[in-house]
Amino acid sequence: MNGTLRNDWYSTLPKESNDVLSKSFGASVIFSEFTKDALPWLSLGKVRASWGEIPQALGSGTTFGAYRYPGMAYGVNQFKWGSNFLMSTPDQIVDPNIRGSVTQQKEIGIDLEFVQGKYGISATFWDGSEVGFPYALTVNGASGFSSLLTNIGKISKKGIEISLKARILDIKNLRWNATFNYADLIENDIVELSKEYGITQTGNLGAIWGTGMPYQVHTEGKRWGQLFGNGIKRINGQPVLNEDGSYVREGSQYFGSVLPRYTGGLQNQFTVFKNFQVNANFDYQFGGKFASLTQMFGSFSGLTERTAAVNDKGFSVRDAVADGGGVHVYGVNAEGQPVDYYVDARDYYQGLVNNNTIDEFIYDLTFIKLRELSVGYHIPVAKLGLSKYVNNATFSVVSRNPLLIYAKTKDLDPSEISATYGETGQLPGTRSLGFNLRIGF
């Protein structure tokens, strides 16, 4: 058993209430110590449980006295533009009763190993929450302020993590060890934002600036990190079309959370003829959404593959509609009756952007990837007469990001996106190939 009791004082909080008390406790029992005779195949049996708090306050870039709030002076920043000095006043009001908070988490788990540790399983269930944390809420600018820094909200989190390890093969000249990890983010929901101020959704927390792409928000009653904005109006799931074949826009749509539901990986280690070692490491995730600026602007400009595709008539979508070309669009009209049109490719793709009906550029974060592959050789320093100078030496050839095995989207690599809310016109992902020489003395 072990426990902690900790108190932090923050210069960024009001002097009258600038400390945060946090606690933790953990305990475990290695029950295999009592079953050695009855269960000789059980190398390790352990159950564990813990509960803890993590303190949080205002960030290091925030100084309480530098913001406007009752009883405090204006904070002023100075900037120089050429020979002129420009002065600005922060327009964030700070709740005089603001305080720090703690993030709580509890977990329970079990660890088992069998046959001298050749096989093993570890499973953990965890449950956490954040309550009353310091946060800047967007407020109506007519008040004279753009944001209010106060204590808000409750976020509820739950998850399961499982790890399996096994020596799958162990013969004369080949050994294969593998470890598989799996995590399920069952819950990460915004339970409450601010009942006191009647706020149920945050403002823009992340977006592709200067575009009509959806932006990231937190919304009460929904999963953390929603993509939110304009999209295609739908009736019973079917897109609504105008008479020219363009989509009808509808605002205030949720496209899903930016968080994947399932994550994990598979690590494989092969030892061949004792001196050769091959490592192949995979990772994966399923679920979650992101927006792509590359696809939006690329399609608007006619640079992406989809803008030169072949339609269901066998003609290029770039051909004139009268000649069999165009993009075939299906949907319903305003009355919900099925309709379909062939739309000029330029009108179609530029219309998606101009009308902010950008559903086509929202993608799934799902992928499976070979993240790293390496082949190493343990140099026999004793046979080479180097043992008096070197204890061990290994030469390896290493490749990182060699292969995207599967992705729900075929246009981008979801494992390489540049921001939480999406892909922002970034450079392409890279593969690398190199070598490593490690020497121990």
C-alpha cells in the first residue's frame, strides 16, 4: 500500500485561495505467493487498485492580476509597429472567486503470468472525472469582454485497457515473442459546462482558419471534441438537393468526436539463429473524425483524383453533362421525393466549398499501420576477439512508417494528421530508412 498527500500553491491564482490539495492511494496483493503449490503454472497473480487526484490551475502564461476583474487594474501589453507603439488591453474578465481543481481517477486491475512468464495478461478498468476546472468561456462581446475565466463543468471518463503477451514460438533456431495492447475509451463525455452562466457549448476550440470547415467544440451531453459547423441538410439520412443538383446547406451540425474509440498496437520480436533479431511493430485506432483542408482546396482547384474520375456512364466527370459527363448526385428534394442529377464537375466541387456543404471532406480516423520494422544482427564480439574491449554490439537497419496497411479513407494517412481537429494542408507523411549501431562497454 502507498499513498500521497500533496499541496500546491499557484502564483497565478488569487492570494486568498491559491492552493490545491491533492491525494492518492494505491494497494496491490500478489496472491500467487499463496498458490505456488496449488497452481505451479501461475508465475504471477496480482490484483491492484488505486485512486488519485492531479492538481490543475491556470497555465504558466496566465497571471491573475493581468486581467480585468472587479477590484483589479487593467493589464496592458505593448507592441511596436515601425516607429509607433500600439497598446492593447486584455478583454478577458476573471472570476474573483476562481480556484484550482483536481482531476480524479480510480482504477482496478489484474496481472497474470503463466509458465515462467512466457504468457501473460494485464487488464485494467479506469474511471475518472474533471469537475470545476478553470476555463475561459466565450461571452457576448456586448458585455465589453470576449471571455470569462471561471470554474466550470464536469467531464466523465471511463475506459478499459488490456495487454496480452506470449512466447508464440520457441524452437531451436527461432523464437517469436509478441505483445498485443488494446484500449477502449468507453466514455469521455461533457456532462456539464456552466449552469451558472447558462452555457452548454464552448466557442471555437480549434479550426482550419479562414475556411468554412467545421471547428472543434465541447458540447454538454456529447463526447469530448465535437466537429461542428455547416453541412448538407438531410431528410431521413438522404441529402436534400436544389433543382440545379447542388446540396441544400444546414448549419449547426455535429460530424462526430475527434477522439478514436479504440486504440492499441502489436509488437513482434523474432530471434533467428540467436544472432539475428527482427522487430515488427504495428499500431491501430478505430473511430473518430477529422476534416481535410487539402482535399477541400484540392477538389475546389481540380487537383484531386476525384475531380477526374469516371462516372457511372463511363465518361469523365470533366466532360460536359450534355456529352455524358458530370458528377452523378443522388438525394431527395425539399418534399422528400427521390431525385438525381448530373452536375458539371467544376460546379459540383466548387459548390461544395462555396456553399459550405463540406461533408465530403470529413474523414474517419480509423487506420492500421506498420509503424516500425527493424532487422538487427548481434555481432559476436567474443569470436572476433573484441570481448576485452566491447561487451556487446548490435547493428540494425530500421524503417519507420513503412506501410499504411488499412485506412477507412483512401485519400490521406489518418495517423499523420497535423491537428486534433484535422489535416491543415500539411506536408505529406514521410517514411524513413536508416541504420543503428549500438555498442556496450
